[in-house]
Amino acid sequence: MRHKDKNSSTSRSTRGLLGPGADPAFASLADPGIRRRVLMAHLVTHSKQSVQRYVGRPLGRVLLRRWMRDKAASAYVESFGLPRHIVEEILGDEALTLHVDPRKLIRIAVHAPRHVEKRPSSLAFIWEGSWDQRREDLRVGTRYQLIRELDANRHQLERTERFQQLQARIDEGRPWASHQLGVLLDTPEKIRAYLQVYIDFLDDMAANGFDPGRGKDPIGVAISREGTILKVNRGLHRLAMAQHLGLPTVPVQVRHVHRLWWNTVTEGATGEAALRKMQQALQRCEPEEQPGPLDEDPEISLPDDFWPLPRTPMENRSK
């Protein structure tokens, strides 16, 4: 019996393990060579989730309950920015979900360097600072470039910039690895298989539309001081695919709002009344398409026909 257990343990240790942030589609690429790092990533993720479940959320519920009832220290709770996870818990996903044209959601908020301005906490729903004044154009970002190149070169992936970057790392003796995915790309064949996963995602979206349940997190957005919608991290690849395909709308989840906008729309209200006013104001928000006043890079002029023709449902491709 012990011999059998030992063999079983050895077998498990020689198999790859998907990382905590991986889609099952990457399962064939899970590499045993980084299994220990992936196990550590799972441990860290589990620890963070446990702290949030047993400490963060219970404390957040207590604090938000005091704010909702205008109890002592409620002003402090609001000055912190309100616990985001509990705001989401109280309002529900639907209340914070907006449906937008992905080809209009082209600006992502950029935080100032830490030595210039303190970054707002990801745990806070209300954000202060100049993050909404610094923006980058997603149309010229790496995610959209990747999706566009993969689609154009789906039968010759070696032509894409991403393939060449990953191959260069192999040539330099430092192949790309991700403990969040559990993937190690140390051969050209693995690079092709890795990039093919994204093509498969794209084709599935073209055939079946946007699946909100796919992916680790919803497509996250934030509301600027002017009440416009800016992209934040989470869901950038899926947004790039929806943009490339020309889907009419995608659901996005509001994760943060600027304090100046919050103060304007809540009109001095607190508690349930403030949340209700904010929720109503969200329905009037539209994607921000203009550059920000604090952008570091000059605006790039793009042609009117920058976007390819919409491609839904999926067309048969014979390239």
C-alpha cells in the first residue's frame, strides 16, 4: 500500500499544475518544471482569499453597516472610500454592471508614479487622485496589437511580434514562464500552442458572443470625475477581442468611482440614499474617448477605418 502511495505521489509531482489565474484551456501547457512555483502561487492566493473571507469582509460589513446607519465614525468610513467588496455585495453585480460599445471603451486609467502621488487602495470603492486624468489609448496597446496580429497570422504565428519575443527568450536561455498560469514556454511548439489558445478564445467569442462567465474577473471599469467610463486592469484581453470582432456591446463592472463624481451625484446624501443616487447616475455614464490632460504621450492619429469590419457570427476563414 505504501508503495502505491509513493508512486501516486511521484506521478502527481511530475505533472504540470494550472496556476490560480489560468483558464482550463491552458491545461495542456501546464509544465511540471515550475510546479513548485505554481503551488506557491496557489498558497498565496488561498491565503489572500482566506484573509479576505475571515477578516476583510466581516470587518468591511461592520464598517459599511455603520456608514449605512450614520453611526459614529461613518464619516471616516466614507473618507477611506467605502469597502469595495461590501458595496458590491450589497448592491449586487447587476447594479454595478453597464453595457457599453467595446469600440468606444478605448481609454485606460493610468496611476501616477508612486513618488508623485499615493495610489488609491484597490479595496476602496471611492478613489481620489489624478488617475482619471492620465490615460492610455487601448487601440495602440499591447493587448489589441496581440489579438490583431494573431488573427491576421493565425496560420503563420511565427510572424507575430509576440512569438518572436517569446522565441528570443528561449534563445537567450530564459524562457517565459507564468506561475499564475502554470505555463512554461521553452519550445517553439509550446509558444504556438499558447498563442493558439487566444485564437480559440477569439473564435469562440465570434461564434457565441461574449461570455461573462469566462475569465477570472469581469471587465473592470472606473468612473472619472466627469462621469465618464475608463478601463482599469482586469479583462483587457477579452475587451481587445470584443473590439476586434466589433461586438455591439459587452458588460463591464464598475469597480471604482472618483470622489469628485461621487460627491456631485450623491448631493450630500449618505447611506442607502447615497448608493441609490450613485446607482441611478451610473446609467448616464458613457465611455471616455478623449485623451487626458495629464497624458505623458502625445495622441496618435488613427485612420477612420482603423477597426476591421464586424465579424459576428464567425465567418469561415480559409487564410
